[in-house]
Amino acid sequence: MSKPKTKPARLIVATSDTDADMLYATKFWAPDPFIFLERNGKRTLVLSDLEIDRGRKQADADEFVMFSEIEREVQGKSKKAPPYEKVLAHFLKKRGVRSVVVPANFALGYAEELAANKIRVRATNGFFWPEREAKSEKEVGMMSQALRITERGLKRAIEILKASKPGAGKRLRWNGKTLTSEMLRAEIDSTILRAGGIPAGTIVAGGDLACDPHERGYGPLYADSLIILDVFPRDAKTGYFGDMTRTVLRGRASEGQRKLWETVKSGQSLALKRIKAGVDGMTIHKAIQEFFAKRGFPTEVRRGRHVGFFHGTGHGLGLEIHEYPRLQKVVLKDRQVVTVEPGLYYPGLGGARLEDVVLVTKTGCRILSRFPKQLEI
């Protein structure tokens, strides 16, 4: 009889603070790289002396090994501590590991050292943990909590804009000072911190600055001008992200600004109605672009600059801010969590984007974000 095929060992060497695969596997936050090995269903963590006691209490694993013990074996009588990758290779050889599957972002230095020790290294294509794609009800709950934190930040931004008044040259004044993107962002971010979140790259972009979708925004904010607020913090406890965008205007919108904003809102509604498992995301993306063009907002290049709707309709969300899948590059599956964020950008008129987070279901989608959409404040 032939032997049953054993699953290859799975290896991650990373810091869970920034590596989603490691955090997903261990549920343990650590700022320095550590070793995760899964072999025959058993999960082993190799942790520093500094982390091992905390790891035993908090991490999801079957076995805990002290890095310093393996390091001593490699060091022997040498006065110099061995490089990390040599300790890693020794640990795997000692365990009889001949072949490992690693995430696509596995460090080349580690891979070369393992290869030199006759350990075969293969990188995964796509998710290292395929189960990360379909979100469990528990994960949906954690993402909903991240969205509540996001909404606290947005609520604070609206409060400040409401309290601000136009001054000279239509510059908004708040608390006796000119209200800037930087000031409003600091207020959003400090609110998020107090709510238990970690702010990350919050966008407060007004006027033509908002026509570059990833411009974070700077300088004075103006009355009667479109302002994009894109807030995407991480829940400090779970590591899951929230992500929401609202476009607002302090004062009175012109006919053109209102039409732009209303068109984006209708385009988003169109997408939300069409999302369900089995639908090709590209058909949704194209339907929005066509709808925008029919409303007089084509996507094209003007004077060497992209205008209209020239970014994706949405992206996967979870332990990473931009997670697989990109909405317009995939046939949607049940229990994927994606953002839906069409936008329109025309220098001179401004930019508008509205973004919500949804759970894809077999019959449609469940909207996880709750914050109201209001143009004039």
C-alpha cells in the first residue's frame, strides 16, 4: 500500500503587527518577527524570551519554543550570536522538515538560507489561508465593531464642520483659527484612538485636492466646496479594518456640485443592488461607468489628467485594508466582505466619493456600515 500523502509544512516568519497571515494564524500581536510552523495539524510558535510568557497566555498554538534555546545550539562556543535565518534553518532541520509552503511575501534572505540547507521553499499564489476569503459571523462582528470606530471619527468631522463658519475668502474658521485638512484629520484620528482604533492615513481632501483619490489633503478648507472624508482605522484589539467615505460640503452646493454628488450616490445604489454571489464584479464596474457617462460625467483624459471614475469600484477588507478580491476583477462569492466606493473627479468642480462595506450573500448583500449620507452640512 502506498503511504498517505502528508500535507507540506506551512511556515511564516513575520511580525504579526504588520503581517495579516501571521495575525490570522496566531491571534497574537507582536512587534518583532517570530516563527510559526504548522506540521501535521500541530502549530508551533518560536518566540523570544521577551514574548514567550505572553504568547503562552494569548496566542493560538499547540506548542511554544524559546528562540534563545535554538540560538544557543547554533552559536555553540562562538562569541557572536548567529543570524536569525541560520537559527530558523537549524530549527527546521532539527524537526526533520524538508519542504515548506510560505506566504508570497516571505523574505528572500530566509528562503535562500533554507535552500542552502536543502529545505524546499514554495510560495503560495493568492491567500496563504484560503479561509480568510469567506468571513465567519465572528469576523463580521469584529469588522462591524471596526466600522463603529470609523463612524465615531466621521461623526466628529461632521460636528466640527457644522461648528465652523466661513471667514475671509470663504476659508472655514473653527475655534478662532482657520480650519485646515491637518486640523480636521487630527480631530478624526484622536477620536478614533479614544474609541479603541488605530488611525491609518485618514483622508481629508477639499476642492481640487480631492481630484487625486489618494491625496490625504492639506491646507485650509473652504465653504461651498466638496470635501472628501475617507476614514479607514484598524481595531486595536482585533486587527480588523473599517473603511468608509463620505463627501460633504459646508454651506450651499452649486447645481453642478449637487449633480456630481447625487450621481455618485445613485451609482453606489446601483452597485449595492447588483452585488450578490455569482456576479462578475466587472459587470458592476462597467454599469457604473456607463451610468455616470449617461448623466454627463464621462471617464476620460483631459489635458493629460484622468477625470471621471478612474479607480476600482471596491476591494476586499479584513485584516488588511486592501485585501483580495478587487471587486471588478472577481466573480463574487458568498461571505466575502468588500467595499463599494464609486467616485467622480473633475478639477474645477471637485471630487465626490461614497464608500460603504458589505457582506456578499447568496441573494444580495448585507450593508455593514451605518453612517448617513448628507451633502450639505
